[in-house]
Amino acid sequence: MPKMKTNRAAAKRFKKTGGSRIKRATAFRRHILTKKSSKRKRHLRAPAYVESANIKAVEKRLLPYG
């Protein structure tokens, strides 16, 4: 039987942390930044994590054997 493949789209979007949380990018940081305040943009820089309700689905895509 061939190896199972990790979903590459998910691998590019999510990273697993040392504490077994899953880090993700924050939305609303890509474009149309002129109308957003500096404070808002600064807070969007902070790391975001996948919610507990979605962790199983993301892990299934990232780690097919785990």
C-alpha cells in the first residue's frame, strides 16, 4: 500500500507548536491596510491558534499517521 500524503495546502497554512497547539495566520492582514488603525494592525501580528473545535480536522490533514 502506498504512503499516505500530508495535505500540502494545510502544511503551508498551519504549524504545530511545542505544546501541541496549532498555529495559524491571522485574517485581515493582507491588503486594504490604510484604513485600519496602527493598533489594530499591531494586534493582528500576534500569533493565532486553531480553535479546539477544529483541531481534529486540521490534525487529520497535517498528520495522516498521527
